[in-house]
Amino acid sequence: MKKYLLLIAAALLLLLGVALYALLPGAGEAPFWLAGLAVVLVLLHFRKSWVGLCATLGGTAFLLRFVLRGYAWWGYALLFCAALILLHRFAPPLLWKLTVILTCVGLLYFCAVEAPIIKNARTDKDPERPYLIVLGAAVYGDQPSLTLVRRLEGALDYLNRYPESVAIVSGGMGKGETVTEGQAMYDWLCAHGVDPARVLIEDRATSTMENLKYSFEIIRSRGDEPSGSIAIVSSAYHLYRAKCMAAQLGASDAAGVAAPWGYFFVMLNYFIREAFGVTHLWVFGE
């Protein structure tokens, strides 16, 4: 009876966490701590049942991937754990041993990729440069997403700290956007007191590489060179890749400016995703 009561309590906590998230957007991450606790309790209850473990992991993964925004890679990680349980249960011994080896190699590689990502996830010392390139992110209609607002907050702090710097806000128009990301960023910065003359709009880019390429063109059109004259503001997890791309385009001394952190679990989700983005950069150069 106690086990069933524990399972019911855990399920209720999980539902409560989801409900708080859905109904109270201002609740922050408290619902996810509750939901995480519920999932742990359910997993402990099913620790001897592969069916229960896989069902719990799969159901939670579905919720993270398809219901909530910003947690997809947590969902993929849980699905991977469920797949390992199934392989351990049904795979031949040789296949299971090979899976363990490949998983260990993959985790070691993941740690190796994350090391430079984490190392660069901060603002560099003495980041003052004539130009600050603000990398775009999603816009909903004409309103910046939370990720983009964080980047703009970092840009605003930088521009207030270094009044001689000029910002280049870079980003084109994506799906579901009624204005370009560059225009949305320009409007936000100007509304927060930045002199419009200090904000230049780049509104063609659809990727980080294009953000930098087209921003460099603007700098050159003003008679300057990007090398030695740019800082890049972006989300902390994204700075390493952005600086690598800047180096490919001839600005190996670009300074990184880390935007304020958002929700903890969302940021960890993007740190996980960034390992795949960096791998793509290393393999394909973009």
C-alpha cells in the first residue's frame, strides 16, 4: 500500500509542476523542481521494473520535447536512457558490451567538447571594442524572445559601460516573425535609452556565420576592419562557437560578452545542444 501511495503522490507532484508552469508563467523554475522530484520518486518506485522505468522516462521525455519550450535536449537525454535500459534488457551480450563502449566514448567526447564551451561562457577581460555585434535569436511577432531579451540586456549594459562603442544588431526575419530580428533589437535598445545613432541594423542574416559575415561588411563599409575592433554579445553557451566563426572570418581577437543567464534548466538544455553545434562547426566549418 505504501508503494502505491508513493506512486500516486509522485504523479500528483508531476501534474502539479506541469500545471503551475502552464497556468502561472511567472512561477519561474519552481514547477520543474517539483516535477523533477516527482519523476525521481516514480523512478525509485520502478527501479526493479524495466517497463516502469522506460514508461516514466519516455513519458517525461515526451513532455519535455513536445509540450514545454526550451527543454528538448533534456527529453532526448531521457530517451537515450530509456533506450539503454531496453538494450540492456533485450540486446545480445556482445551488442550490449559494444553499446557500453560506444556510450563511454561518446560521453568522453561530450566532455571534451563542453570544456571549451564552458571555458568561454563568460565575458572576457577588457572587452571594450569600437563595435559590439549583438547576435539575433527568436522574435515572436515583433517581440524579442526571452533569450533575445537576455542578449539585449547584456548589450545595454555594455553600451552603458563603454559609451564610445557602436552596436550592430544582427538578424533577419524567421518563421512567425513580423519584423526582422535586427529591427526588433534596434527598437528594444532605443526604447531602453540607447541613442539610435549608436545602433546599426543588419537584417539579412539567418545563421550565426551570416550574422558575423554581414556585420563585418557593415564595419568595412564604415572604413574599419573587424580584426581588433569587435566584441560579440550572445548567450553564454554560444560564445565559444561565435568566437570560432569570427576567427574563421579573420577576427581571431574578438571579445566575448556573456548575456545574463536565464532559467537554470533551460541554460543547461542549451549547453547540451551546443555540443552538437560545435561538432557541426568542427566537421563542416559552419
